[in-house]
Amino acid sequence: MPPRPLAPPPLDVDVLVVGAGLSGIDAACRLSMEGDRLSWAVLEARDATGGTWDLFRYPGVRSDSDMYTLGFPFRPWQGATSIAPAAEILQYLRDTADEYRVTERIHVGQRVTRLAWSSHDRRWTVTARRGDGEVLEHRARFVYLATGYYSYASGHVVDFPGQEDFAGEVVHPQQWPEGLPVAGRRVVVIGSGATAVTLVPALVAEGAEHVTMLQRSPSYVAALPNVDPVADAVRRWLPASLAHGVVRAKNVALSSLTYEFLRRRPVTGRKVLRRRLVERLPEGYPVDVHFAPRYDPWDQRLCLSPDGDLLEVLSSGAAEVVTETIDRFVPAGVRVSTGEVLAADVVVTATGLRLELGGGAELVVDGAPVDLSAAHVYKGCMLSDVPNLALAVGYTNASWTLRADLTARWFCALVRRLDARGLAVAVPRWDGSGGADRPLLDFTSGYVQRGAHLLPHQGSRRPWRVVQSYAYDVATMRLGRLDDGVLELS
């Protein structure tokens, strides 16, 4: 028997980034820009980088934000489309990691299981388990959690009545089987969120005989062009970095104004969204049955349909929407509450994500476990009474990267300030002055409501309030003071 390969040595660095997806690569690039002043490394639980964009393999998986804001501000997006497929995003992330010499510092196949802070040592001990069972204990002055807030292990699974009786295949988008045949088969997609809206036209494109989107209740769908004519024009006349900044600023402003309009004028917003759907769907299509949610726009995230691809397959008859509750699975498909059976060879349960902060790692401060659900979030990126730890949490109403990059830059500035003043520890102190507790994610989406009890809280006053506004965060994080009387530096 050949000898087992030696485990890599434990790390002892200034900063340990956990997660090598979009947020982790962004933070690592920002650390790389600090030069040789800091030592740092990245731990990744999976055997590949890219996070979300490597994990999801279902047909049509793509961004639901434009790439000029989802991409990094320091590396222009050069793709032809604004809403990019996962493969292009993944290549962009890996090319960025190579260019900024991040790849060589990523340690894949190390799942962080425990983060323990010692005030005596002023260090984190980070326990990571390799796939072969080997356990490593790394040490770091600072930890940056770039793990997002959903579980990579599994999505939200619903045990539908009679599912064992179904004669076909049942798959969840988060565990899409490689090589699953779709051509010539009837597919029912259960769900109405971004994943379902993406899957339906993609399955039609792959040759499915017929696709049914079965939803319990509707979502808002907006059709937007997949090619940005302004971006194309600007890129022809300006250098890449300047053009990227112009288009990024334009898209940030446009999305912010649209969000504010829909939130402040929900009745008018509903009418606008409805009218645009009516213009794209066949005359007499029951828009008010299938695309008129009970909630206001942006109570949940709007679903994006690039170039109206979903509306096109509905108009052609290759796909349909059924708005009904499920009675049970039967051998031939799914029976809904009216008694109708939706015939299917494949059922896709696009039933959502499962929330999980920090990749499920245990968090301990001076021997005492930290109850995340009792903590409060400072400036959207630190936890109350937890020293030298930052976490990247993106926007719910805009591109994830906009806030993630602000967080990474603020974190680097914090470490720089501490070192310049000969200090070692930064910890936000919650004393109740942040106002009444509010959910971290103020969203009515099913996956948020199911897991809200697992997440920390925000307050009602700054710096404990998590505002879904890029302009506000630029003002407070790029221009605001570190010595604000709440963040204790020692």
C-alpha cells in the first residue's frame, strides 16, 4: 500500500480568508494589493474555487445581476453579455485570482469546522478538516468569512406526499446530476424563484418535450436586455478600466432608482411590471393569475428574464405556468389540488436554499460558544463582541459584489489602521444603543423566513443598521470614521 501523502503544514498568518468564491477572491485580491505588509491565505472547503459558480450545474445557471456590478471594480468585465452564464463567471473569477496571485495561496479541500478566539494570544485558532480526515489547526490574527449565507451541502428539500410513487426522476437544482437526459422528456419545475425562471427556458433550449413551471404563488418577473448598448458604446471610446467604471456607476444608479421607485410607489410599480409582461405575452394570457404576487415589489427579489427568454417559451407553448398547490405525486407526474395531473418524466424541486452562516463552523470566543442568532451585525460586516472577525454579506436588492468589495476594502483599512497605531484587536460592542432588533435579511422569501432564526440581527440605528443602499454604504464605510465609539480598538 502506498504511503498516505503528507498533510500540508498548519498556517500562521495575519489574515485567513475562509471561502474561495466571489467574496473570498475579492477579499484576497484586496489583500494582495496591500503588498508584502500582510501575510494571508485562503481556505476552501471544496476541491475547486469559484463558490456558487462552480457548485451549481443545472441548465442555464447564470447571474441574476449585471456583470458590470457583479464583476470586480478593479478588473473590468469584458464579456459580450450583461447577464452571463456560470461558465463565463467562473472563468472570470479564476483568471482574476491568477492575475492577482491569489490562486497560489488558496488551500482547497479544507473545511473549517471551528473558529476559536483567544484574548490572551490575540489570535484565532482555525480548525479545518481535509477530505481524508486529517485535521489541521491554523492560526491567524484576523479571520475574514467569505462563506455567504447558504449551505453548500444541500438545498431546502421538501418531502412531497407520494414522492416515492413517482415513476420518473426527482432532482434538486443544487444536486443536478451530470448528464441528466432532458431532450424529448416532459419536465415539471416546482418553484417560482430565480432558479425556476432560469431553468424553464434552458430546459426548452435543451430539447425538453414540454416544461411546466408549477408554482404555489407567483413572483415578479422583469424582462431586461442581455446586451447593454451603453456599455458597448462606452467601451468603444474609452479605455477598459474607465469604461467599466462609467457603466458600473450607470448601472448602480439605475438599479438604485428603480428599487426606490418600486418601494415608494408599489401600486404604480405593480402596474408598470404588469404592463411590460402584457406587452410580451400573447393576447389574453392570464398575467394576473401567474405573475401578480400578493406581496409588493422587492418584498422578495425580482426575477430577471434576460431578453425575455421565459416569456418567449411561454408564448410559443413550449412551456407553461400552473399556479396551484400540490396534492401529491403520482406515478405519472404531479397531481395538483384541482385534481389535474401534470405529466412528467422529470420533476425538478427548485424549492430554495438552506441558510447557514460561516459554512456551519462553530464560533468560540475565549472558550464560550457564540450564539449567532443573539449577535448583532456592525456595519454589515462584523459581529457584536467578536474580535478581529469580518464577514461578507451582499445586498438583497443589488449585486452581491457591491457590498462585498466595500467590506473587503473597509477590512483592509481597519487592519492597516490597527498596525499603524500598534494595536492588535478590534471588536464592536453592542450596548443596546443600536435600537430595536430587526432581522438581518428583511425579506419575505421562503428561504429567508425558514432560516431567519439562525442569523444575527441588525439594529434600527447606525452603525448597527444594515441598509440596502450602496450610496449609503460608500458614505459610511469609505468615508466614515473607524473611531466611532462603538468599535473598540485595543
